[in-house]
Amino acid sequence: MLYEIDRSADAVLRTIEIFEDGRITRNSIDLEQRNGYHCPSLIDCSLNEGFDGVGVEAMPHDEFEALWAKGVDTPVWFA
């Protein structure tokens, strides 16, 4: 799972999931809020709590965007 985070807002803004069969799904706050729902983050806890003990590595923004462009919209919370 790949995450775009905003540390100042303590939020996950977008996610990308890449499956073994090559499928790519994506989600974002914008997708979750498109029907008027309030979704400040794609995780329901703080970044510190959600990623505690997890090795997080940065990736180039253009690589994230290229994968995002290949993904299929897949809202989770308010589908």
C-alpha cells in the first residue's frame, strides 16, 4: 500500500494498492467526500498511531502520480 500523507494536517490524503495480478486501486479524500461525506483522512487515527513501528519510505512524487494515473477509483469508507 502506498500513501500520500500531509503531516501538517495529520492526514492520509490518497492511497494506492497494487495487487499481485497487476490491478491497481486508488482512493482519496476527494473520492470519499464526493457525496457530501466528511472525511478528513483515509485512516481513522493519527499518523503517529497509524504508522507506529512501520518502516515508512518516501518515493518520488512523479512515480506516485504515474501509479495513481493507472489506478481504478475504489472508495472504501463511503462507497
